[in-house]
Amino acid sequence: MNSLLLAVICFALYIVAYHTYGKYLGQKIFKLNPDAKVPSKELQDDIDYVPTRKEILFGHHFTSIAGLAPIVGPAIAIIWGWVPALIWVVFGSIFMGAVHDFGALVVSMRAKGRSIGDLVSDLINPRVRQLFLLIIFFLLWIVIAIFALIIALCFVWYPTAVFAVWLEIPIAVWLGYMIYKKGKNPAPFAIIAVITMYITVIIGAYLPIKMPGMFGLSGIMVWMVILFIYCFIASTLPVQKLLQPRDYINAHQLFVVFALLFIGAIWAHPTVVAPALNLSPEGAPMIIPMLFVVIACGAISGFHSLVSSGTSSKQISNERDSRFVGYGGMLMEGSLSVLVIVACGAGLGLGLAIKGGEVLTGAAAFTHHYASWAAAAGLKAKIDSFVIGSANLLGSYGIPMKIAITIMGVFVVSFGATTLDSATRIQRYIITELGASWNVKPMTGRYTATFIAVITAMILAFYSGDGKGAMVLWPLFGTTNQLLAGLSLLVVTIYLLRKKRSIKAALIPFIFMVVMDGWAMLINIRNFAATGKVFLLVLAIIIFVLLIWMIIETLIATKVLERKAEGEPFPTFG
């Protein structure tokens, strides 16, 4: 199968979906009203609630939901074959992930920007709210600690990316100043910012920066401390000073990478060398249900509901923009995952250097890299398959390999950093909501809540002494993340019930996610029991019990709504 044709078909499906199914959801299901009040204007504080141009918010939203997950997920899932991976990435994004993100954004936007977890008390019942918020805290706790480790590792693996990644911060601050303080048109200044950033990329390719160990800490741990300090600062600053402009730059960076890879696909037009279907890779779990957990953000992810309801809903300046940001943002992430599949399944075949200096090409390169689940499962193996495959596509038309790898390394780290500080900011909101619920006033302060978010993640990361403490809980991340996606779809379903609108668009994905995630958790429970991992076993059982509980709560909520249909008024929800 020609990789170029494959990519074009997928992109065409996304465009059609946005202008058909996305439009249907906006007009008929959510009934977007361009004249409706939005929280960014009602509650404007120029810190979190900031009316934002849709193209700038799109960049902030997309880069926050993307991170590394749409890269590492498809990069490992292709071991089962490019056909199942691509089918789930394309159709999962269109009918599940984009509905999930769009729905969470709209529901939150119409409830003054409250988080999806906080809304549970009104839409289902108060007793579920506490547990929902604690699950979100647990998920973000892992995300912050793990992403600090991942970015630190990427700085070690790709030292040529360090210079450009850190120089992007002052460039972003300058861009924010020009847009918000000087009132300049964002487009031309964003182009200047992106060009400047790519100048730093080229310089960085010849100026690798390696962090030495100090104060008894390894280089990786030093990077993590720096990243945690950065998270505190970035997450307490007004969103338009750093996060928005930096993410706007990253969105343009994505379009540049898209263009570079697309040119490579046209120039080299590599054939997909990955198998179309490989149901029994050595050591791999069952393709169903694990495909739907492994790919995660490439098709649907609970973390996205936290971004939609945590930051984006507070910045929408017009209800109509929510389709572009929420539905369109997920389709763009699906497009990124398509490129990952092309890079790993075709670009890798253009050349893979192995030990001894030999360079493998074609199917031999793919087979060597994906020889078994164990060989492909490591983080570096996942990222390398994308970076090397993409660099091969760039190198096919003359970009020096050193610069090509730096471009892709900066791309990977930039998106990971966006997830890291966005997760910290969202965790601050969750801690604030918990503090208000528990009547603990200090927890509701911006700086105190952010400090709690950062210090708890740092404790998790460093308790093992090497910065990898969160890896203990990592096996639960995938199922917990997808559980949250199911619960968020449940909230959207109940919202639509309250509004007396068709619930199929949210209910069917909810049922699918509940079944697949429940199945995956049962497999995890069996594996944890078989290997004697008591701590993980207990946590997995708790999460599974919660899933069953939420199904019961759904049935109860549905019965209540049927009774209220007699004429008793519902709480106001936009």
C-alpha cells in the first residue's frame, strides 16, 4: 500500500467528517448559539478566563491534548498491523474521540467553565462528585510525574533539541506581548516566531546540550527538578502570557512538520512495509481490547475532557468556536496519529541503522524494530520509530539527517512539555474544587493549589530515588485514562437527556468504552494477581468497582430524568 495515498484518504475522511458529522453535532445536538453568553466574558479575570481568538485557542487546545500520547500509542499499536491501528485512529477519532472532546467542552462552557468532574454533582448526584474528582487527581498526579520524566529522558536522548525547546519560552512571551499588549495581528507575528524558533532548531542541531549530574542527582533528575519549577511558574502565570502563545507556536510547528512529512511522502512515496494484520506478535497481549487502550489519545482519551473543561471552556469567546476547537482539535490529533503510522510503517523502511553499522531497509527494518512486544514496548523504542521514520522522510529530499532528527526531537519534546504544564494547571483547578468541597480554604488559592499539584507529583517521582517512582503506577494509567473517557461521555449523555435531545452520539461511545475498558481492566487484574503485584491489584479492583458503580448511577439518573419529565424543572445548564 502506498503511504501517500493512505494519508490522503485519511485526511479526506477527517475533512468530510468535520463538515458533516461535526456540523450535525453542533447544530442539531448541542445547538450552538453564537449569541449565547460564555464564561470567558462573563467571568473574565485575564488569568484563566480570557476571551481568545479561535485560531489561537485551537493551538492551545490541540497541543494540550496531543502531547506524546498520539505518538507513542500508534507507534506501539502498529505491531498488530497498520490496518487495525488506522481504522481505530480514523473512525475512533470521528465518532468517539471528537464527540467526547466537543461534548465535554460544550457542557463545561455552559456551566461557567466548571470541570467535568465538578459537574457530576449536578448532572448525576453529589456523592459521585468526590470520587470523580479524586480519580481525576490520581490520573493527573501520574501524568505530571511521568511527563516530567519522559521530557527529561528526551533531553538526554536528543540533546540537540534542548536549545530550541528552552528558547521557545522567551519567543512565546514576546509573541504574547505583541498580541495582547500591542494588539498586533497574530498571524504575521506567529510566522516570525516560528521562523525564529526554527533558526534555534538549526543552531541546536550543532549545539547539543547535556545536563551533568549535580548535588547528588543524576542529569535526568536535575532536568526533572527544573521542569517542576517551570511547571509551577507556567501554571500560575496568566494563560495569555506564556501557554497560549507557546501553544500557538507549537500548532504552527505541527503544520510545518505536516508539510515536511507530506513532501517526504510525495518525494519518496514509500510503500508501507508493516504487515496489514499481525494478530499474534511475540509476547503481545490480545489485540482486542488492548488496541483501544494502547492507542488512547490517538482516537479517544479521558485526559482530553480535562483540557476541554479545564482550560479551553474558560477561553472560548463564542459558542460557535467550540466545534472548531473541540471537534476539529481531535481530528487534527487523529491526523497526527495517521502520520505516526505512516512514519513507523513506511518511513522506517527507508533505513534503520542497527548495531554493527548495518543499515536495514524495507520490511527487514520494520521486522527488526518490531521483533517482539518487548522489543517495541520501551519508550525510547516507540519514540525512535517515529523520529527515525520521520527523519528518513525528511532526508529523502535533502534535509541533513542531523537537522531532521533535531526537528523531530524538538517536535516531540515541545508537545510533551505542553501536556506537562497544561496538566499542572488543570490539577490546580481540581485541587481548588476539592478544597472548596472540603471547606479547606488554603487549597483554593492559586499558588497554594499549584504548589500542591507540583510537590505531590515530585514526591511520586522521587520517592524511588531515581525520578522513576511514577512508573510503579504507570500500568494503571491506560485503563484509568480510558475509564475517565467513558465517565466523561456519561456526563455528556446525561446532559443531553436533561436537554431532551438525542443521546445516541454520546451513549454509543460510552457503552463501547465501558465494555472495552472493563474488559482491559479484568485482564490487568488477572495479570496483577498472577504476578503478585498486590498494590496494583487493589487499585485495579477499586477502579473496576467504580466502573460498575457508575453504570448503576447511570441507570438511576436515567430513571430520575424520566420522572422529572413529568414537569419538574431541571437545574439550569445553558
